[in-house]
Amino acid sequence: MSASIAFLPVLILMLITAGGYALATIGMTLSFDVPPALSIAIIALGLAGAVLAEITLLRHASLPLVYLGVVVTETLLVLIYAGWSHSGISLAQAGGAALVLAGFALVCVDH
């Protein structure tokens, strides 16, 4: 049985979850440039944080909103990192991110 929690804790947990997945993604991209132990530590730290926050979220919030909220937040974090690291963002990638945001907006309006 899930009990609803306030918006701010949900938002914080979504940020932690998405940030953890984004950190793991960054660790994977760094695996060619840093020692393997450091890359594995970054990936493990990111995934551990994401899993713990997501378990907490799923106990208190709607599965579709949690999943889409995490995907949207992770998408934005990874795009910000890609822009910051000068990896470049193509028009197709920016369009895909816009579709993810639009889909989340549709789900939120329906909910």
C-alpha cells in the first residue's frame, strides 16, 4: 500500500534518482579516460543512490509519474552534461528530449 507524500520530497527523490543514473552514465563515458577502479566506483555510487531513492519513491508515488519524472530529469541532466563537456547535441537529440518533455507534460495534465 502506498501513501502519498508531499511534492517537494518527491521532487528531491526524483532528482536523486535521475542524478544517480546520470552519474552512472557519466562514469561509463569516463571509463576510457580514468582508471577502471575510479570508473567502477562512480558507476556503483550512482546506481546505489538511484536505486535507494527510487525504492523510496515507488513506495509513495504513482509508478507512471515516477518513471516518467525520472526519465525526464535524467534526460535533462545528461543533455546538460553533454553540452558542458562539449560532446555536442544534435538536432535529433534535442528533438527527442523535447518529445520526452512533451510526453511528461501530457501525463501530468491527465493525472
